[in-house]
Amino acid sequence: MENRILFVDDEKNILETFKRNLSRKFDVDTALGPKEALARIKAGGRFAVVVSDLKMPVMNGVELLRLIREMSPDTVRIMLTGFADVEASMAAVNEGAVFRFLTKPCTTEVMIQTLTAALEQYRLVTAERELLRGTLRGSVTVLTEILSLVNPEAFGRAERVKRLVSRLVKQLSLPEPWKYDLMSMLSQLGCVAIPEDLLHKKYLGQELAPEERQIVGMHSTIAADLLANIPRMDEVREAIAHQEDPFAGEAPPPPGARLLHICQDFDELDMRGVDKREAFETLRGRVGAYDQAFLAAFELILFAEGGFEARHLMVKDMRPGMVLGAPIVTDGGVLLMAKGQEINDLARFRLTEFVKSHGVREPILVHIPLKTQATDQTSAGASPPAPA
């Protein structure tokens, strides 16, 4: 897509002229009319630049470029018309966010200059987005790694919730699933300011004193405040700030908050040993607490095939992608990783070092994704299957 350009016109001979004159310098594609152009983009066609004629039957160029902006925001849009129409030019700029407005006849030299500038604009826009995305991803990684070191139990909860949320987002076909991954992984960030023993007491369902409930209830606000200075995190921050709000309150919480609320409340019951079906029925019985459409989708993913096999392994046999089926503690009883946490390279390195220096209670129950079973069976030797 780096230099792919789509020309849209209702006259075939004009499209052929563009392709003949510009194909040596650019990756030129053509669409005979707006309908064909939209069909190509809907089918997954990606273009750095779209050049559209203004006057076309059924749909004019202004409307076409407006729709393309909605479907492919990064695509740079150029309008081409056979007459200098001020009103059309203003509409194209306002409605289609047009990069350039050219009039016919347009010389090949002018078109080459315009397309070169448009491609540079596309590269600048996408480079900035990738830089922001990379910076954001790096920031989130640092924050979650800190949480894993300071409060393994809260980090494990975040990872368990993330897996549930990811499946629920897929079931609901929500756009931009990466946003919900961020919400899930950062949802417990505020727990860095809450004593670990108090969190453990809450997770076990033990009765909390009023002062303790107030302290635990602050974690969403603390997390939102910590994220306030990271740019373009408003939607993530808003979801985390309202992740415990009831759906039937004064104003319904944002979609991300509704997902987190369902998945966190289920996880809390699950970690207390409540049967899966009983836990879900408990959620269903909390009138007004959850978005019913989301809850119905959650039921579908909750009782679908999990895709994991449970086994007991030594730390040396663990591989990235495996999920803990039980907490990992040192011989001295210190919690290192919580149940539900996914093994990655850093976690495996830390565990290996703890085995050498402090000792770890082994073997450990893990859940292995079925797609990696063959590899794990080879690397893990004769470790017998364990009951789930």
C-alpha cells in the first residue's frame, strides 16, 4: 500500500490515460465509478491515495471521498473536476477532507507533483501513527511489568480478565480490539497503591471493613489518574475509571467499562472456586448491573470449548504462551505469579532464577494451548496429563 493509487472516474478512456501516463512512476489502479471503488475498499483493498472525478452518476466525488474517509481514514484524497467550481471545492474540503483539488485538463507533470506530495503526506500520517502506537505499546508494557513485580496477584487478575475480554470482543465483533486489550491490562494498575494483603482478602470474598472497602474502591480512580498524562488514552482511561459502575446507573458506562465489569466480576467468583455455571447465574441475577447484550455474548464464550489442556510441569519445561492453572509460590510461601497469568520470556527467566536462589514449589499446573501441544509434548518429556 506504500504507493498504491486508485483513480475513480465514470469514463473508461480517462482511466486508461491515467494508467498509461503514470504507471511507470506509481502503482496505479483504477475503478470505473464510485460503486466499484467502494466495493474494492470494502473487500480489503488498501490505497495510499484516491483520485476521484467530481461529476459522476449516482454518486458524486464529494460523497465518494467522504465515505472513503470513513472506511480508510489514512488514505489521502484528491478531487479532480472539469471546471473550477468554488462550492464544489469547499464541499470537497469540508466533507471529504480533500488533500488537493485539481481542475481538468491536468498536465502529467502537475499530476505527478500532486501524487508525490500526497504519498509523502500518507507516509507522514502513517509514520506518526506507528510512532504513537509503538510509544503507547511500550508505555503499557512498562506499566504492566511494574504491576507484575509489585503486585503479582493483581497482574494475574489483569491477564485473566484480558483473555475473557478478548474473546468477548471477538464474539461481539467490536472494532479496534487492541483498545480493549489495553483496558484489560491496565484495569488493575491502581492496585499498586493498595496493600497486597487487602486485595487478597477482597479476592477471597472475605468481609471488608468500611475503611477497607473505601481503599479497595479507589483503585479505578488511581489507575485513571496515572494514565491521565499518556496521550490518546482518553477512551481507555474512561473505561477504567467506570469499570465498576452498574449499567443501569444514571448514565450507562462506556462499552469498555461494561466488558471489564462482567469479566472482572466473573473472575472474582471463579477464583473463589465457584462453579462456572453457578458464577454466571450469579451475574445474571444481579439486576441492572450489566449490559444484557454483552452478558448474553459472555455466556456464549464462557461455555465454548476452551482450547487448552491441563498438565503439571516443572519450571524448566514451561514455554511462552502457557497459562498458569495455579499460583506459583516460593518454598517460603511468597507469591511469584498468580493463577491465570500467561508465561512469557521474562516471566520464565524470573522463575528460573527463583528456582536457583529460593526454590519454587513444583510441579505446577499449567494450561497448554492445543495448537502447541505437539511441541510441548516433545519438550516436556513424559510429564503425565493432570486433571483440570
